[in-house]
Amino acid sequence: MDDRDTILAELDAFHVEVDQEAGKLETIHAERLECKAGCADCCVDDLSVFDVEAELIRRRHKVLLTVMTPHAAGACAFLDDDRHCLIYENRPYVCRTQGLPLSWTETRDDGSVREFRDICPLNDEGEPIENLSRESCWTIGTYEGKLAELQRRWGSGDMKRVKLRNLPLL
Ligand code: SF4
């Protein structure tokens, strides 16, 4: 296994870890989550991913990328006519936490830190997300950092991103 194969194996492990952690939150929020196969409101157009995640899709879906007709503009290129993901097993990180209550922080100019929350409107019914514990939300930051580190190694510092819509053309 060369260095690049090692990084892709680590990316696989990263996806598994994300799925496990997201799965715990899906269990906690099972009553409010309307997410199901065929609901693709999160599968918006113009998503871009780090090149390392693009490479996983290139390697695992060679035939698909050759023959597929990308979904029309207005939704993700990998959405099929039944609103299912054509690359589900190897979908990028950003697609694996969709629908969960999200939490993130931003630092203001005065140095104070403010927390923000968001959730898909379809999953908004139930306990107001402002009242949820931080632990029961998907906290943005840690996993993005891990993924960025994989890309840093993959690209030798080049943080190249690739639009999903352009992948079939490459
Ligand atoms: S890659 Fe799959 S899950 Fe992600 S936005 Fe596209 S169709 Fe949806």
C-alpha cells in the first residue's frame, strides 16, 4: 500500500467513524428526523469536496462516471431519477450528517464566542434546537479539521476542492 492508498484507507475509516457518531445522534433524535430514502432536499447542486474525497469516488465508481448522465442542474449530479444517491457508500463527509441538529461557534471581533444552531426545516418539529444539549448536536469543527488534515497530506498542502458536478467530466 503506497502513501496515497494509506490516506484513502484512512478516509474510509474517517467515514465509518462519522457514520457511527451520526448514527448515535440519529437514534437520539429518531422521533423528529424525517430523513428517509427518496428525501433529497439536502442534495443541492454545486457541492464541492476536497480532492481526496473526489478521488475515492473516482476510484470506486469508474464505470458510473463514464456512463452516467448527471442529474439536471438544480440538484446534485449524483441524484438519480428516484432521488437516490448513486454513490451512497462513498458519499462525501458533508452528506453524512445531513438532517441532524448542527452546532457551531463563531468568535466575534471583541473575542467573545457565540454558538449557532441549525436543522433542516423538515426536522424542526419537536424540542426547540436551542434547548438541546451540545452533546446531542453535531458539532462542526472537529471532523472538518480531521478531513482537512487528510487533504493536506493528500495534496502535499494543496487544499484543492472539486465540484461534484464536474467529477464525471474529469
Ligand atoms: S453525493 Fe449523494 S448524498 Fe451527497 S448530495 Fe449528492 S446525491 Fe446527495
